[in-house]
Amino acid sequence: MKEIAPLLEKLAKQLGTTVEYLWAVLVRQAMIASCIDILQYIILGVATYFFVKLTKKFYLESEEKQWDGIWFTIPGIMGMALLIIWIVSFFCIQNTISGFLNPEYWALQKVLGLIGSAK
């Protein structure tokens, strides 16, 4: 925690502003980042909906024409990609919630992440 204040002071000095202003900007960014996350979750949900609809249609069509196994390749790859994105989203939802409910904590996490990556 002792490393945060000097880092913010150095950054504020380089930007020609105060630490208080810099912190306020970072706290406001928490709400913006959380809104963007919600938009991404909505887009992912819509993509999943259309994926399921198209996969059902493609599967029924492949049964009609008796394509054995072909119906699985493209939808299977797309389904695996969507599943991986959903898993990643599940582990990122904590940041979204903390951005709305506790933006100071979100900002502190970002600063601590910068300190950790700077070492």
C-alpha cells in the first residue's frame, strides 16, 4: 500500500494534474468499464441465442439429408468457442459487479495490478 501513493503522485506529476483528480477519474472509469462489460455479456447472450437457433436448424437439415457427422464440425467448433468465452466471462463478472457496487475497490485493484506488473 505504501507503493500506491508515490506511484500516483509520479503519474499525476507527469500528467500535470493532482492525485485526487487522477483517482476520481479512475473511480469514474469503474462505472464505464462495468457498463461495457454488461454490453459484452448481452452481445454474448444474443450470439449464443442465434447459435442455438442455427444449430437446431442445421441439425434438422442434416438429418433430412442424412449427413452423418458433418453437422457437428462447424457448429461444434463455434459451440466450443462460445463455451470458452462464457467460462472466461464467468470469472470476470466479479470485476463488473465491483465496478458498480464498489468503484474505489475496482480502482485500487487496477492500481495494484499496475504496481505488480511494473516490478
